[in-house]
Amino acid sequence: MRYEWRVLTDAGREWIVDATGATPDALRDLARVQGIVALLISELRLSPVGEPHWHVFPGEAGVTGLVLLAESHVAVHTFPELGLATFNLYCCRPRAPWPWEDRLSQLLGATRVTVREFERGARKEDAE
Amino acid sequence: MRYEWRVLTDAGREWIVDATGATPDALRDLARVQGIVALLISELRLSPVGEPHWHVFPGEAGVTGLVLLAESHVAVHTFPELGLATFNLYCCRPRAPWPWEDRLSQLLGATRVTVREFERGARKEDAE
């Protein structure tokens, strides 16, 4: 059986961002990671609902942040042992692209930033 | 310039799940959606950190839930006007696949469930 992808409009768009080569100390710095999320929210004029949820993992581990938005959510996890920060931005209303590469190289020392972008609400349907 | 994808091991895996054709009343039923997330957490033996963050949008709109996990996070958004529920499960430690299609057809009346799965920590690198 053949399938094709159909995309439901108005279901939003997700950006999956992985920044590697980042400075481990920056990835453990809660205030710095919170500042990046605050900048993202401010520059894209997103609307947090309630308080963000932040957690600092013990020892040499990283931090996690989850922010519920009127427009869906932002999530960030850092992995200092891998030099890695991963972000999800899911936005059910149109937004311009954010300069992830510039911001994450400047603020986390990331040397590679990959951005994968796709529609939510996609579904496979039988092709005619 | 050519690129290839390199995947950092140990950075985890994400499942992006879109369920369409779901029953609008089920998508507005906070307890039902919370029950699905509780079942996912229980069956995959995931470890919530702190309290989940739930929000019910006003009027005929849907619900959002974000759960911070020791293994990363779960997010769910429902869109009754589209018959749509969207889930993200990001898990930085290995887990078996969850039977998304069976669970979401049974519990939300979804008629199509698409599961996209990919590695986090991927980065584009110059090919040799």
C-alpha cells in the first residue's frame, strides 16, 4: 500500500534544535540557560502560561526547562558531558524563524547548531 | 559542500506523535488526557520530577500538559476543533516503543496515528 503525507493546516510547526560543541560550564549555568529561553520568548513575542518548570540535575549533570505557552511550549535539556543542548519549540501560531545558530554559538559557545523544522498534525493517508 | 548526519550516542530519542480523527469531547476532557499520560509514564517506567504542569484553555479549546522527567519530558496538546492530539516524548535513555496507535484509538477515538521517531544530538558535518 502506498501512503502520502497530508498536513492539517493550523496545527502548528515545531523546531527541533540540537547545539553541539557547547561549553560544559555554560550548559550547567541555570541562569544562562534561562536567559536564552527568556530571549527566545521575548524576541518571538510568545506568551508563557503559569510558571516555567526548571530543574537542575545533581553533580556534573545539566538542566531542564519546560515552559507552557499560549502558543504551545518550549523545552530545553542540557548535557554538559556531551557538550550538547537540545531545544524544542512547538508553536501553533505562525512565527518567524529564530536565529538559533547565532544565539547558541554566542551564548553557549556551540560550534554546530542543527535546526529541524516540520509541521505538526501530519497524517499518513492512503494514496489514490 | 556536502554534509552528512552524525548522531551522538547517549543523547536520546524523540517520538513525535500526531493523532487525528479524535473525538472533540475526549480532547477537552482533562482527566482523560491526564490518564493517557499517566499510562504512558507507568508502562514505560518513566520518572516524573516535580509536579506536572496542566492547563485547560477556555471555552471550546483543548488542554496542554508538560511533564518533566528524569529521562527528559512528555508534552501533549489537544485541538478539539481539529480532532487532533499531539504528543512529544523525549527520552534520553533507551525505551521500548509504546503502542501509540492502539492506546490513542482506544482512549481518544483517533482514526489515524502517525509516529515520527528520531535521534536527538544529531549534527550536520562536512562529508569527507
